[in-house]
Amino acid sequence: MSSALEEASTGRRPPLFGMFGAAIVAFWLLMAIIGPHIAPYDVGAVVDDNVFGSMQLTLLLGSDYLGRDVLSRILVGARYSIGVAAAATFLAVLVGGSLGVVAAVSRRVVDAGLSRFFDALISIPSKISALIVIAVLGSSIPMLIATVALIYTPGAFRIWRGLAVNVNALDFVEVARARGESTRYLVCEEILPNIAGPTLTDLSLRFEFALLLLSSLSFLGLGVQPPNADWGSLVRENIDGLAAGAFAVVVPAVALATLSIGVNLITDNLQGRWSSLWED
């Protein structure tokens, strides 16, 4: 009882919430991997004579505005929604994080130059940047990944640089530098291990931002293009039939919502564990 009261007084969420979030994310990751292989029908096959058909044994979630199987399109769409967002997030963190650490341990002129450059990029609203780039260069999958990665690279740079600067000024790093250790050693052995927790939290949040941005672009018709579809485009193409075929709109929206909630729960748990480590 005392431990429960203490946990409630500190405002920390029990690990159960993190485990629940991890289960949600793991489920959708599994669907992204095996979804296309277990989908009952081809993603573009018209399998129902009625548009926005009702649920039945052969169409568990009904049909969409063209008579295609909603379940199959959601399972296939998971790969595009999660895969593109994950690839863009990884690229943004790889580039932005690497440059952030480089700036933190480099001379002032290098740090200032990189910081001002990314400050200029981050000042442009993300959706406006995405709309401009996609309108000019198109919305292929590689272009979507590159566009979203470019948008979130400045944020990753600022987070990683700020964390690395703080650790770089600590005594144990100064001692290692006084011993004559190389910059590579300082980065790999002293700085990166001590910023792993916050950067993992930033990674999960940045994935969620990328997922929602891609869904927004698809809802506007600028994301994943037919015959392929992600969850955002499934909502857009069936929105006019909300009254007749609610499942075609609601289920992909619920998929986005549950994945976002799962990522948030994991992020909250990571933040709590990292804070407790510093307190201890």
C-alpha cells in the first residue's frame, strides 16, 4: 500500500502502462510485416458488388467506396504508414543526431554554423515545407521518406546537440580529454552512452510526429498514391461514405489513434525510467 501511495504521489505511471503501449506497438509492427501476406484479398481487387458493403463472413470489415475489402487494405496500409514513418524517422535521427554530436564537440565556428543553418530550417512550418517539396518533386515513397526526414532533422539536431553539450561539459569528459583521449573515444565512450535515454524518448516522439504528418499528407492526397494506400489515404478516399460504410473510415482512424497512444505510453515510461535513474 505504501509503495502504491508513494508512486501515486510522485506522479509516475506504473510499468503496466508502458507494457500496454509496447503490446500495441508490437501488434501493429507485426501487422506491418505480415499484413500483406495474411490479407484475404489483393489490395486493389474489387470483391463486392455493393460499395460500402456491410460486414459479412467473407468481408469482416465490409467493403470500401469501390467494393474492395477494407480489412485487406488496412493490413497492407500498415506497412506503408509504419514503414515510411519509421524510415523517415531513422534517417532524420541519423543525420540530425550525428551532426548534433559533431557540433557539440567541434570548434565554436562549426557549432555556430550548423546551429544557425538548422535554426533557419526549423523556422519553416513542417506542413508547408512538405507541401512545397512534394508539389515540386512528386510523392513517390522515396520522396516522402526524404521529405519527412528533412523536416524532422533540425529537431533531432537540436535535441542531440543540447544533450551532448551538457555531457561534454561534465568532469569525467574533461578528465578523459585531459588524458589525451581522441574525439571519437569521447563521443562513443563518454557522450553517447550518457544521452541514450533522452534520445530514445526523442526517437519515439519523432516517429509519432512523422506518422501523423504522413497521414495528414495522405489525407490531402499528397501522400502514398493509388493503388497503394496508407491509413491516412484510406480515411480520405472513404470519408464521403461515413454514414453508409463507417468501418472503412473509422477502422484506419482507430489504427492511427491506437498506434499513437501506444507510442505515447512507451515514451512516458521511458521518461519516467530515465528520470528515476538520474534521481537515484
